[in-house]
Amino acid sequence: MVNTLNLGLRFVLEMVALVALAMWGASLSDGVMGMVCAIIVPLVGAFVWGTFRVAGDPSNNGKAPVQIPGSLRLALELGVFALASLALISTNHTIWAVSLICVVMVHYAISYKRNLWLIHQ
């Protein structure tokens, strides 16, 4: 049950990260260009998140469109969350950024077995 709840939390964190990236993208420019950036920036984030994976990762279906080492995947995930936090800070949502960082830390603490698995891949 804990694993299912943690996977749900992970999904929510991913969605929050994409929303934060969209907010940052929208802040880059006014008008139509801002809207285009609000769409493109999170799409790039989602593409990177979904494409570069570790084969056999128990937190997804085990498929890896582009296989990468586990330690690189862990760094990629943390990098996306860090960028999302910076995006929130840059759009004057510092409390949300700190909250995201705290919840991400809890998620990775709960996911310690997966983290160890990734490091050893």
C-alpha cells in the first residue's frame, strides 16, 4: 500500500513540476509567445522525463525508450525537480518552491529502495 501511495505522490510531484515549468515558460514573454513557451517548456520536460529511463525500473512499466544508467536517471529526476523549484522561485512562488523541495525530499526518503536500485544499475 505504501508503494502505491508513493507512486501516486510521485505522479503528483511530476505534474506539479510540469505546471511550474509552464508558469516559468509563460513568464518568459508576453502574449502569444508567452503562451507558446508555456506549452513548449513543460513538453520538453515531459519528453525528457518519459524518454530517458532505466530498463526494468520498478516505478514504471520497465520499458526504456532510451536506456540510461540508474545514477544518471536519478540525477535527471532531481534536476527536473530542482528546475521546477527554481521556476517557482523565479515566478515569485517561493513558498511553493520550498514546499515542492520538502515533499520531493520525503518522496525520495520513502523511495530509498528504488534509489539504491538506481544507483547500482
